[in-house]
Amino acid sequence: MQTYWIGIVLALMASLTASLGLALLRLSHKQFLHKNKKLWWSGYILQGIASLFDVASFGFAPVSLLSCMGAMTLVFNLWLAPAICGEVVSRRDCSVNVLVFVGTVISLWFGPHETPIYNLQELQSMVQTTEAIVYLICLIVCLASMLCLWYWLRVVVEKESASNEEINHANDEDESHNNDNDSAEQ
């Protein structure tokens, strides 16, 4: 047996365990916000176990093969949510999950089943290719754009919340002033 199958099975167990943990967390949340502490802790413990399965799977199969296995969490959630939490599943949910499942199977079938091993000179030559340099430039531009957008949104939101507070404060003062005038007239 080739070792990548062990990695795939471990990744499947990680997805199933994560879905089960998530379903238990949702169920405990439905039961009056964490009143059922055992259920809540069970969900978190299962999430931790899922992470261990996930890390263990990387020792047996290439990351490029296992990266699609995280999508199986969606498929398992579709099965477990109605059974554990009583959630309703629509036809659209089912059809989308079939596409996710088929895409995962195709990725597993045609993905690389062996991890290539490179020496230092090969890695240096890969980084110095035009494709790698273009990728790094695009990555830096995207990260800088996201940082600028985050900063801009933060400034805009702070200004809007400050102006809303001023408007609310002014309205409160007007109402209290009007109430004082009404009281004085009576």
C-alpha cells in the first residue's frame, strides 16, 4: 500500500471529526448559549483532535494532494447538521455538495501522489524564474492593497461612528431640551 492513502484517510478523519465537533458546538449554542458545557467542550476537543489528524496526514501525502480534503468538511457538515442539529438541507445544498465531492475526488485522482524532493540549487533556480518573480510582485501588491483597504475602512468607520455619536448626542440634547420646555409650559 502506498503511503498517500494513509494521508488521505487521515485527512478524511480530520474532516469528519471537525464536522462532528462543529455540529456539537452548534448544538450547544442552540441550547441557551453554552449551558450544556459538556457538549460545548466535546465540540472543542473534537476540533483539536481533527487538527492532530490533519497534521498527521501531511506526513504521508503531499500537501498539494491533501489541500482539497478540507472541502470534505462541507460534505460531512451536510450529513451531520440535519442528524445532530435538526437543520434543514435544501436541494441546492445537496447539489453544491455533490459538486464539492466530485471536485475533491477528481483532485485526488489526478493530483500528485508523491512529494518531490529538491536540493538547494534547484530551489534557488525555481525562485529566480520569471513566474516566481511575477507571483511575488502580485502577492506584495495584493497584500499592500489589502492593508490600505483595511486602513481606509478603519478610518471611515471610525469617522462615521464618531459622527453618528455626535448626531445621537445632539438629538438627545434636543429631546431633553424639548421635554424641559414642555414641563415648564405645563
